[in-house]
Amino acid sequence: MSAALRLTIMVSGLSLLLVTGCAGSSLEQSLEADPQLQDRPVFTGEEPETPAEEEATDPAEATTEAPDPVEDSNPPEASPVGNATAQLDEVPEDLRPYVQNWLALGIVESAESPTASDTAVKPEFAPNQTITRGEFAHWLLTANNRFYQDVPAKRIRPAAAGTAPAFQDVPASHPYFAAVQGLAEAGIIPSAKTGNATAVTFRPDAPLTRETLVLWKVPLDSRAPLPTGAADTVANTWGFQDAAKIEPLAMRAVLADHQNGDFANIRRAFGYTTLFQPQKGVTQAEAAAALWRFGNQTEGVSAEDLLRRPTAPSGSKESTNPTNSP
């Protein structure tokens, strides 16, 4: 056996002995895998995926959305039905100045039924709508007391609830009782109290006629007994072709109204006419024009006066300035 071969065998045997001797030794144990390292994640060079809920939003891509508008629980109230400008547009041009002053005084609102609840729909001023007898009675008393608020001797006292009704169809529970009864008690509205035995009903919902308007309004202008006169007298003074159709009591008021000259209610409310048409209905605009002024030809107070001099005495002499003429 050659020396080289013998050396090779000796090396191989030695290696075998070393391997066998290390079995179970600390060296072998140190070569085993660490259990704690087996639980750790293995990094493969790829970044782990981030859960969707933990993904950060790119600030550049973030958009600010405006919040949904919050509904106003108290929306602004709508403009009152019966806007003053719209109302004036419906008024005939000749009546417009009177109605404008009338609305500015707020008498329509203050003359509403005192029994109306706060939730009730308030009546709208309708210029071209016929006014009822009850409404006009309410306007008449309210306007008279407003115009003469500083002159107690010219004011009309509204009736108290306990007053015995003068008319069967206007009981104490009626919305216009205080005004109708008050005017009847003052002798302005004809009733059994004034000797009209047949006037047992008032008909508050019936249209107000021209002759009735003059009959009720003129006594508050003249503050004097009505003159006597016949149809021919009215025809000669006013030139009315239908003077004979006017009720006798109203005819006296029509004649007295003529004595007011340019301040006559008929001229202011109805303009120039040769036909009085006594039974024709009166519109709210015409009623406002008639109530625009109280007084006779030389002394009186108008709505314009109240607006210009709200604190001035109401019984002062009125100027005959063209702005005050009908």
C-alpha cells in the first residue's frame, strides 16, 4: 500500500470520528434552528400590504366637501298678502292718493274684527271688491275715532257687550256688534231707536250702497241735522238724472253732502257723474276715499293731515291746499 493511499484512509477515519463525537454535543445544538426565529415573519423584500382601514389618505387627493345645508326651522315670513304697492296698482288713478293715505294710517288693520283669533286669516284690503255694510260700519267708527282721537266730544263710543242689540241679525256675539250698535246708539245708523220701526234687521253681509254710504257718513261731517229736500232739489243741485230713485232719508244726506263743495264725499269717491246710481255697490277703494276726510267745507281733518301732523289736534282748521282737495 502506497504512502498516499494510507494517508487518505487515515484522514477519512479521522473525519468520521469527529462527526460521530459531535453528535448530541453543544455544537450540534448550536446548529439547530432557533424556535423563536421560526415565529418571526420572513422578509421577502416586498412591503407588506396595509389594511384598507389603515390606509392613509393622500393630502393632495383629499377634497373638502361642503356640508349639507341645514334647513332653517324658522324660514322668513312671506310678504303679507295685500302688498301696498300691488294694492295701489289695482286702484283707479283718481282714487289712488286717498287709498295710499288710508293704507298708511293702518286703519284697515286696526278696524279688523276684535273677536278674530291670532291664527285667523286676516281680511285683505281688496280695492275693487264691494264692501259690506258690516265692514263699512266698522271702518266708519274706527276712522272717526282715529281722526278725532284728541277731540272726545266727536268720538263715538263702541257699544258694550251687555247692550241690548238694536238689530236682530247683529247680536252681541257678532264680530261687528260694537261698531254697529255704537253707531245705532249714536243715531248715525237708522234703527228703531231713531224712529224707524221697520229697521229691525241690519243685513251686515249685504253690499253697502252709495246712498247708504252718504246717509251714514255725512252726519259725521256736518255734525248737524240733515236738511229737508225733495228729488227736484237734489236734481237741481247735483244734476242727477236719477234723483227720484234715492231713498227719501238718504236724499237729505245727499243734499247736505252737496254743501261740502269740493270736499263732498260723492265727488271724492265717485267723481263727476250725472247718475248717482243710489243702489250701486261701493268698492273698498271708494269707501276709503269717502273716509279719507271728516268735516264740512271750511273745517275738517284728512288722512293726509294725520300723516303730516300725527300729534296735532284733530279739530284744527284744514287748509284748502290742492293736496287736500278731493
